[in-house]
Amino acid sequence: MHIPEYSQIVSPLYLVTRKKNDFHWGPEQQQAFAQIKQEIAHAVALGPVRTGPDVKNVLYSAAGNNGLSWSLWQKVPGETRGRPLGFWSRSYRGSEANYTPTEKEILAAYEGVQAASEVIGTEAQLLLAPRLPVLGWMFKGKVPSTHHATDATWSKWIALITQRAHIGNPNRPGILEIITNWPEGENFGLTDEEEQEQVTRAEEGPPYNQLPAEETRYALFTDGSCRIVGMNRKWKAAVWSPTRQVAQATEGEGGSSQLAELKAVQLALDIAEREKWPKLYLYTDSWMVANALWGWLDRWKKANWQRRGKPIWAADEWKDIATRVEKLPVKVRHVDAHVPKSRANEEHQNNEQVDQAAKIEVSKIDLDWQHKGELFLARWAHDASGHQGRDATYKWAQDRGVDLTMDSISQVIHDCETCAAIKQAKRVKPLWYGGR
């Protein structure tokens, strides 16, 4: 059994296995625990490798906040859903976490191509489906001016991917690229039309620092977030105006961070319409939002907001946005998120402002739920340490990077049936006890 993006899902839980690391059971840990249980229950069995001219091999690759993931699927005519051949994921190593978003996506594709070649060989054609273009950078053959990976690393990426792409005849290259979306709720599988169609990109909005001074008042930065608060999932959408230095936000329950991103776009449109702006410059660090407004939105509308006979994810929100952007000229620019301060410009600083405005405060966590999480860890530490006393359990947990309070350990020991049985056994006098 393989779990897609396993390492990324459970990354908030890793520290519990490491010595001398502080481990705190918070909303991220609870969300990871709940998600991995759900993923295990719905894990997909891997299919056998098939060969032949009608077999399509699709490699999905993606770079997340904590690491990389890629999955290899096969599809033949008549199948509405492909068969998975493998799922892989890993955390970032060393300086990889500091790579630019483009470099991270290229790294994910590079690792995916290597893994796919081991499964289907190097002769089979591969349809590469990253979340943003990769092959264009590879065939340029030169390192971009803004990069973090070394020139040697870029050369390694370029050599492997271009060599793999050139395998085969000109009419059937070794690698074809299809830029695709991964919005929540989408099933795997590209339609025949989508496999032949590249995403149509509309004209991109200019960098913020290149906007004419009189146009900056029409610029808004958007962001959205989601987290577990107590036992509920909550989302928050925010908009930041650089000229007014003011943030506006809206919140709700259920949904996801992707939904919050859409709510933020709707909030920006609300502001522009209310103030009767002649245009809107929208800045976002979400590739999903940027790609949708650059081209996917038009494609979904032509397909009556359906994909393979089923409504697209968040259809109501997308319909609303599509209707409104027809009346208001909107230019969208994607902003790289979490750029180091040494390289951050005014655009990145404004994006950081809206990122902060979209965060859901940790102080809203249900304290009763948080206490239960600490008791869970204390019970685990007490059992794993061999039902020792309070001080010994505390030291055992500290040595393994788990921060517990004496009160929680005392409560667990007080309620421990095993410890009670041990104490009772010590009170029973042996038969030979003579009172001496």
C-alpha cells in the first residue's frame, strides 16, 4: 500500500520520533493525524505495468511547503480513471527548502522522471504534469537570474530531463508536458482533449513595483488559510491594500485553504466593485488562482462548469468570479511566497502582509481539546517508558524531545490501571512472610 504525499502529510508528527527535540501536540499535529488515518482507509492498490502504443504514462509532480511528491499513472482507451503505478514523496533536504517555487517544482519533476524511468523504462513516452512549466526552463539551457540552487544543480536537472525528452522520434518525443491543476476534489485523469491542449495564458499583470504610481491604488494582494480550531476546520480569506496599508478579512467554517483563496478573490472583487474601480490588479501566491484566471476559467465555462460529466470543484465560487471578471478588467500576477528577507522586494513584502492577515490565531484553539492532546502524549510516554514514576517519565519524555507538564503526567499515573495493579501486588505479603 502506498500513500500519496505521505511524508508531507505526517511531517508535523516527525519530531515525536527524534531525541532532544521539542514536540507539541497542536492543531497541525491533530490535522495530520486525522488526514493520515483517512488516507490509509482510502489507499489505492498499485496496478501492473502495461505496455503498448495506446498506453499513456502520466507523471504528476508537485512541490509543497514541506517537501516533494510525485505519482505515476497509466491510462488506456476506455478508462475514465487511470491506474497508479507508484506514489513517492520526501521532505526537503538541506538548502532545498530555500529554493524558489520554480526550482522546487523542477526538483519534483526531476525526482519524478528518475523514479518513473525505473518503473516503465526510459523508452516509453512520459506525459509530465507539473503544476507550473518545467520543460521551458530546461530547454532554455541557462540558469535564471533569480535562483537559489547552484549552477551545478541546474546543469544536472537540465541534462537528465532534456536527455529523457529527446529519446524517441520527433513525432513522439520522450517527454510531453501538460500543465494541469490539482484543485481539491478533482479525480485523476486527463481527457483526450486536455492531453493535447496546453493551458492558454492571458496577459500577466506587471510586477507591483512597475505599476504607474496612479495605478497602484487599484492593486490588491490576496491570500487564504485553513486550520483546525478545536474540533472544527476553519478558513480565513484576506485582502491587503498597499496604498492604504489596510487589510480586510472574512472567515468561515469547513472548506479548505484553496476555498479560502477563492473567497479572497471574491473579497477583492467586492472592494473593486463597491468603489467603482475601472480595473483591478490582483496579486496572489496561489498558482491555482493565477492559472484559473489566466486560462482555466474560460475552459471550464465552455464545458458548462463540468469535467467528465461532473461539476468542477467549487463550481459556484468559480461561476461567480467568472461573471464578475467579464465586467471588470482584471490582471493577475503570481507572487513567489516566502522569499528570504535579503531578496524580498516591495511586492514580496506586501505579500507577506496579506499572508499575516490571513492567518488564524492559535489563541483560538479549544483549550479543553489541547489538554486532551497533552494527556494523549503523556499516556504514551508513561506506557513507553515502562510505567515509571512522575519524574522518570518526565525525564524519559524530555530526552526524546517531548515537552510535558508534571500535572499531565501525574494525572495519567493516577488513572493508570497498570500502575494500580503493580501497587496492589506490592502490598500483598508473600506466604513465607513471618513479620520480621
